Amino acid sequence: MSRSVRLVPAVVALLALAGAGCGGGVRGTPGGPGVRDPYFPKAGNGGYDVGHYALALDYTPASRRLTGTAVLTARATQDLSAFDLDLAGLHVDSVTVEGEDARWSRSGRELTVRPADHLGKGETFRTTVRYSGVPRTLTDPDGAEEGWLPTADGALALGEPVGSMAWFPGNHHPSDKAAYDITVTVPEGLQAVSNGELVDRTTEGGRTAYHWHSAQPMASYLATVAVGHYTVTRASGPHGLPVVTAVDPTQAKASAAVLAKIPAILDWEEYNFGPYPFSSAGVVVDRPGDAGYALETQTRPVVPADQLDTATLVHELAHQWFGDSVTPASWRDMWLNESFATYAEWLYEEDHGGRSAEETFTRLYEGDHEALWAFPPAKPSGAAHISDSPVYQRGAMVLHRIRQTVGDDAFYDIVQGWAAAHRHGTASTADFTAFVERQAPDEDFTGIWKDWLYGDGKPHRP
């Protein structure tokens, strides 16, 4: 999409940057306003790495107004005279860096911050942004809605791929993961559910603050907030793992039988994929229509009630290993998320009296599924297609071809080894293919990579 540029603001911005680099003893260069993701080039920012987000949010559903304070603790990866944060809409009230007022400017979804003094490479610094307004619902390239979604009694925040910038400023690219503390204050009588564990809840002056803590690193697109009336239930999963479910009361009865399967599903997934990577689990179930899709938000996937079934739970909970713990290095690597979660559905069905994975593979290959061969899993044809069937189903077929090649024992060693080797990190397709080749050095994967992973069109039947 082309965008017109007004000359005067651009000149002003350049002069401001020049002043920041030359005056006041500020050294270094600005961090980049994007990390050049192949599908979302403006997502994320260069020059720093965030280690922790402390978000204090106050939301009133009646007015849809959000007031927020975001404290980012980050480390400079270069000498910085300025750096960018991603933020869509909302009014910025103030910005400080290390407690000192910082100059800042807005251009589209970029918030450019110019600290009073330079930040040296390797330096840890704290940025505080105070902001307010009515957060936006964004539309993805594929037409899906993300960002801040108002609901009948509250709101739902969903971030894949870049929607989290609608409700807090940050480095919104999966390559930069951080720990989170999210405190949400809402009118008394409403609940606020987020990722991780609830560590504190206080009520004062007719408003209740819920403080959620996520110690394990999380990509910002996996952060969530659900505000509304919920029936919150606590149970135990494998090894005493806390399982917290939050269900819209109108959906509680219909959802109960499926949600009761969560501990058993997690136990099955641990057996197949290795130790569960986080300190809690669960799910948020909202009314049909609040969101048009399920999303693997970390530790607590969000599932619309009309999409809640065993297969969806298996899929979204498998993402806790593949996508949440092992996170794609770029959005081109999304197949690494979706192929494993989809193949988990195949394996679960195989282990529970349904079709075998081989039968599912054959049905897809021999069926009339033209869209399945539209592009290879590792090379989606554009940002609007990163959630299309080649990424999910054909990606799962790649995993099945690996299983056919190496056999079951070696395949599960590969799956568990991959989850362990990149636990709480990021990984690319190149990382995965190299890992598979190292784990099975006597096998030739050239044809699988060439024809199934990267090749155009329908491959020849193995």
C-alpha cells in the first residue's frame, strides 16, 4: 500500500532526530522502526530487546475507555540516540526513560522516543509510557479482527499477528519475547483474566484490580486480557499444574464436559511432546461472536464457545509447546506453529480410536483440496495467507512425511528434542530442517524439503 508523505512534518522529524543526535551529549543512532519481517516489515523495532513488561490498565466497558501505564525494561543492542515502539491509536500522555522526560513523536503506528541521554550498547534501561483513549479493533490482511474487541459485558484483547499494539506500546514482533506483569482494573463485579498466574486481587472505591504474572518469556501477540463476567474454575493438571478456566456464565453448562478433558489432554501431550513448558494452563471461553477464531494465547487459549470441542482444545494446548514456548522467528515461519498443532489433532485421533494419521494424510492427498496446494508451507504467498490451509494441513503433512521416513521412535525423539532445544526461545524453518537432519543423519530429507516444504504445487505421492 502506498502512502503519501507531507513534506513539512517529515522535515521536522528529521530536524528533531538531528537535534537528538547532536545536542545534549546524545550519541549513537536511532533503532530501526521495524525488523524487516517478510510479511509485516514495520512490526517490531531494532536496537533493543525487551526483558519485561509491566502493564497497568484501567478499563471501563461502558465508555470503552482504557487508561494505561506501560513500563518496559529493555537492553540496548546498539548505541541508541532514539528508539521506536509500536502503538496503534491511543493518546500518549507522557514518556520517560530512566525517570527523565523523553521527547517523542508519532508517525502512523510508530512511537519514536528520544531519551535525554544516549543509551550505550548493553545498557539496561526502563521506559515508562502513559497513555489513554478508546483502543482500536484492527483488521488483519486476511480480514480477521484483532486488537481490542469490545464484547457485550467487557472486552477481549487478541494479538495475532500485530494486534497487541492496539492496547499497549511495545516491540511487537515474535522475535522479542519477555516476561509480563499485567494488572487490569475494572468495575467491581467484573473479572479480568490474563496470562500466567493471578498473584493479587484488590477492591477499592468500587473497582477491582487483578494482577497476573507470566514469568516465562512470551511473544506480545500471545498476551491477552479478557474483561467481563466469567465463571472461574481452578483444577489440577499433570504434576499438580494449576489449570484455570474462565467461562462466560451463559456458556458454562454447555462447556463443562469438554473443559473437563483439559488435564487428560495435557497429560497426553506431555507424553508425546515432553514436559509442559509453563507454570499454569487453562482456557478462556467467550460467547460466540466475541471473536471469530480460537487463539493460543499463552497458558490460557481463547476459544469461542461455538468452536469449543476436543480437537480445538488439543490444537490450542499443543501450541503451548509449538508456537508459545518455541516461537517463530518471523511470520514466514508460522507453519512451525500450525503444523505441529494440526498434527497433534491427527495423533490424538489416532490414539483415541479414530482415523490414523496415515489415513488422514491419504484422505487429504487424494481428496479434492485444490487450496491445499496453493503455496508451500514455508513460503506463504503473502500476509493475507499465513493462516491458510497449506500452513496448517500441508505443514502437518510435512511432519507426517518425516515420520514415514524415520519411523515412530525417531520421530518422537525429534518432536520432543525440538521442543526442548528451543524451549522459551524462537526458531526458524532453517533451524528446524537442520535439527531434523542432525537427529537423523542417515536419512535423506532433500525430497521432503524440496517438494513438500518449499515446492510449488502438489508433490508426487511418496
